[in-house]
Amino acid sequence: MRRSLISLFTVFLITVGAFGQNSGLGIGLATDRLSVKYWMGSSHAVAVHWNFETALAADYLFDKPDMLNLTDDTTPVYYGAGVSLGTHTEPNDDGDKTTEFDLGVRGVIGIGYYLSSYPVDIYIESTPTLKILGGSGFDFYGGNLGIRYFF
């Protein structure tokens, strides 16, 4: 069954031509999350990430497609800002576990690679976050590597 689904998905990717990844809705997987990107114009988009558990992030992105010309395909640099929401559990002074709400403001900088033959982008991004609730401080270690298919 799994081979049939993989084969069907591969045939679907091969038979669908790409009209550019700077329009429409893209859905995909990153290193530890589901990623959705919706283009609101040719150079700006909204991206939402969910880690399958307790965190959700939303970003407004600006795309600079001509900043890097690494290959014949488009390799845009993008940047933006957003928010992160979530919960985490930690022990309190009595030894009991409590759940706390997390809120952060985040920046985004990344590089994408748009495949010219398929409606797919591959990306890597860094998401430094300033925690406002549920902890304090600056977290520079956020980010992910992912792939999205655009409809």
C-alpha cells in the first residue's frame, strides 16, 4: 500500500507542470513540523508552521527572487516576521507539573529553491525568537529544512 501511494505521488509530481512557486498554496513537511505557505502576491506570503504537538507559528514573508543566482532555477532569499504560540510543561515548586502558555515574536530569514519542472520548493530557514511569555530571553536556534508542494 505504501509503495502504491509513493508511486502515485511520484506520477502526480511528474505529470503536473509548474507555473512558478510564487502563487497559490503550498503544503509540505519540514524537519519537525507541517508547513503551509500562501502567496498573497508575487513577492509576499504568509507561512504557518505546526509542530504536530503544542506549538504554532505564523510569519509574514517578503521574497527577493533575484538576490541569489546560484542555478538556472530560482533561489530566492526571503525574510519576515511573525509570532509563535505554544505550551510547555515544567515542574513547579511543589514538584507538580504545570502547563504554561508560550508567546514569542520571531524573525525569519531563509533561502528557497524552486524546481522549474515541478510545483515544489525546498527551503532552509532560521527563526530567531524573542520569548515574551512562558520564559524569557532570545532563542536563536530555531529553524527548519523543508519541502512544499504548491497547488
